[in-house]
Amino acid sequence: MEPLLSELRVIEAAESLARTLGSGPNHTVAAAALDTRGRIHTAVNVFHFTGGPCAELVAIGVAATAQSGPLVAMAAAGNQERGLIPPCGRCRQVMLDLHPDALVAVPSQDGPRMRPIAKLLPDTYFSPDADAQRVFRLNKRYRDAVTDGSKSSSVRWDESWNAGPVIIYFENDEGAPLPGEITAVKRYRLSELTQERLRIRPDQSVEDYVLGLRRHYPLMPDDAVVDVVDFSLR
């Protein structure tokens, strides 16, 4: 998916820091991480013959020092104008365990793209001790409706959600995230969706809702199974 403005800021922060690194061998990659309050945390890697952390891992530590909470976007860039670079396997595993809802910037022929960390490490091992906070993303236009309780569900495709506490994060929004809880997850085929199951107004059509889903999930097949995720504020 194309980066949002907030995610472009993360990419620029990583690339800007990388341009300051020069050609020395000890610090060759810069990383930036975005938290749910819109703060960007930056760091560089540390190379040493005994082993050293990648820039992404240092950035995770820097963010934790600032009590960032869960991270929602990350990017890394190489020195000497190497530009955006994808994370290594170890970093992917750490991100998945500690920040499972983060989007990661990766290069492509069409420019930077954001990928869910779970898609960068499919069919992988999950650490049973990670106990990561989950982040439930919503468009910022829904903040008022979520706050007043008039919006309490969202349809998701190809995502993994279960009942439990979450942080509700409004993308591209300067306001604070909200503490929430997923109360139920119900699975339907697209053809089984109704106004009642979608919790939409009588003047809203299921067809228009599904068209909106297809715009958001352009790879979603015609016979897709989707999750109707019910949530509330805590």
C-alpha cells in the first residue's frame, strides 16, 4: 500500500539520518519508528566484530526509552545514498513479536510501499512471551463516531483479530489514541453481509459498503471471507 503522510515522515526521517552517516564501517544504516502519538524515534546500527544490533532494533529500544508504547510504522535507509532498505530476517521476527501491527516501508519499482510486518514474515514462529499490545487502525474520519459510540464495528480482510484489549489508532491524526477492546469477531463471506451484520444505517447499501472494502483491499477476491470486528472504548 502507498504510504500515508505520517508514514512518509518516517521514511524521510530514516533517509535524512542515513545521509549524515558518511562512509565509515561502524554505522551504516539509519532507522525511524512512528508511535501511536505521532512521535518519530530514530537510531543507527552499531557494527562490531562481536556482533551488533541493526538500526531497527536500536530504534525499538530508543522508542521504548521514550515510553512510546506500540509502534505503527518503521523504515530503514542505508548510508551513501543507498536509500530505503527492507529489514533483515532477525529484525522482522523482533518487529512481529513486539510490534505485530506495525507497517514497514519497503522499496519497490513504484516507490516506497508499506507492508504489514506479518506479511514480511509469513508462516512464522510467534514468541509466546512477547505479550505485545495490539493496535487497531481506523481512518481519522471515524474518531468522533468512535468517541460517541455511533461506530463500534469494522470489517477486515486478511487480518488476524481476537477478542481482547487494543489501542485504537487513527491514521494521519494528531490526536491521542484511545484505549479500546475488541468484544467479538464474526466471520462471513462477502455474499453473506447484510445491513444488520455490518451495522450500517438503512439508507446505506451493502453494495456501496463492499465497494469501499474493495478500494481498501484491492487484492480481496470475490469470494472473500471477512471479519466483522466489534469493539468498544475502555
